[in-house]
Amino acid sequence: MITGEQLATLTIRRVIFHDVPRIARGAETRPTLADDETEVDATRKGHLKVKLTRVIGSKSAYPICFNPESASPVPEHIRSFTVRPQNLKAFVAMSQQLAGYLFEQQNGAISAGLLCALEVTCDGHPGLVLMKLEREEGARLELSERNGKKTFAMSVLDNLVLTDGTRLFKTALFLRTGKRDEDFIATACDSQLSVASSNDMAKFWLRFLGCRFVIEPRVATQRFYESAIRFINESVVDPVQKNDLYEHLQSQLKMEKRNFSPRSFIEECVPENYHTPFREHLIGDHISLASFPKDISDIKSRLHRRAYHTPRGAVVSAPAEEVDLVEVKDDQIIVNDSLLRIDNK
């Protein structure tokens, strides 16, 4: 995962925009490709760096890697461009090919937008940032000419990226760390992503990039859940805190949110005296504190519990999937399990 310390060193070298419409049935549409980079002054580069740092370092970002099973040409373009220093001509040509491929994939419910490519360096490594910027149909874009070449004016950056409240819905940063094809660290952000959905639109950005999650969401979710349960059972002493923390874990994972952030869970749900021990416990279990796309499909049954209430105030709570764990009779409840401990509340 790209760290905040690395993002602090981000330097933007070149920026280019291409207008990529949606393929419309029965209509002649083609992308509008720039022939030259957009000239960006130092002030705007600074604002753009702040914007990118917030997005790529946000709780909605997740680590990715190239998918060897993907047919997307994007990984090879990224590898070829970053393997050695490139001139402006190579940067423009590479970005045009990416825009052309995006246009080929952009049909059906996929919205029109601009592809923005940025040549960057970060922590001494060469890299590329790709952004898809959505815009309203018919929105006016200023295409100008410089030295006989078409380019999008700086106003595009102002209107679609740097305005207050603008979110970069689809963003990815690739940093080359060595000469081999897989020597990359990469992070992506897509607010429309839903890993539990089979909807192609929901997974469009990842498919276009030719990437996959470093750890599959269902695996990351299960690993965090099991690690958290072990911590609650083994390290939390106070029975009230133990019960509250368990309930927070259940509710947070069942919430209708696309992403889950262990860091936020610690800050918002874990008692302060357990912040450091829980953080160290996760790190010891090799669980990243970075946000990941949530997929509870492998633990769904474990997130549901059935409570048995008696007339005298006793409550027996058991996993819903363990149907034989509790036996209910006319005058008694039998728990078919051994006693692990007694918590006095």
C-alpha cells in the first residue's frame, strides 16, 4: 500500500486530458484526443497534488496489482512507459492509446467522461496516475491549439478537478519500484465499486485497469473478522467492553458500506485503552490497517445470532448457523457446549 509519507513526495511532471464519450448505438462518436499536454502552473499543480493525496490516501482507496488473466492493454502501457525516462511525445502517444481503449470499453450504462493521465514521481519512483472524470452530457470543454497541436486548456482542470467539493471518482496510482514487470505498488479508488455486485458497471474501473485486488475482498474481510474475534476473546478483560466491542464488530461489518477501514474501526469503536494493543494484534496477524472493499459472503452466517430469553431474565446468545448448539425444551434450555469462562457484569 502506498503510504502517506510516500504521497507527501508526489511530484506532477505532465498532465493531459482526452474527452472520451460513451459509445451510442447508431451514432458516429469518437474520442477527442489531445495532441499536447495541458500546461499547468505551479499553483494548480500544488492544488492537484493535495487533491490526489487526499483521494489516494483516503479510506476509500485499496491496494491493487496487475491481473495476469486480464486482456486489458493498460498494464503493458504502464510497464513500458515507466521502465525508462520518456519524452513528451511518448507520454502523449501512450495516453492516447489508453483513451482509445477506454472508448472501446465505454458502452451501455458506462457514463461519458475525460481520461486524465499524469506522469509523476513519488518517493523517487517513476509513476502514472490515471483518472476518469465524469461530466454532464453537453458540458462545454475548452479545446485550444498550441503550436499547431490540440490541447485542453487549464480551465478543464479548474472546472472538473479543482473545484470545491469535486471528488475524483475513479483514480489509480502506479509506482514502479524496480525493472521487473511486477515491480510496482499501486492503489486505486472508485466510489462506485461494489465487490459483492455482479454488475459490470460497478467493477468497470478495475477491469479497465487490468488489475485485481492484492487480497480478494472476501478473504480480507474474513481475515480481519477472525483476527478481531481472537483479540476480543483473548485480550479484552472487562465483560461490558467485550460485549460492546463484539456488537460493534457485528454491526460495522453488516452495514451497507462498500469499504471497511480497520483504522477507522479502531478509532471509532474500540475503547481507547485497547487502541494500541488491537493495532499491534492486527499487525501481528499480518492484517493491513488500510481500507479494503468489504465482502462478507464467507462470514455472512457468522454475523447473525439468535437470542433466547427466559422468564427470569436469562439470555442465551448463539450463532444462528449453530442450530444444534441450543436445545429448547418445555421447562429448560440446554446449551450443548463446554464452559469457556464466566463474565460478571
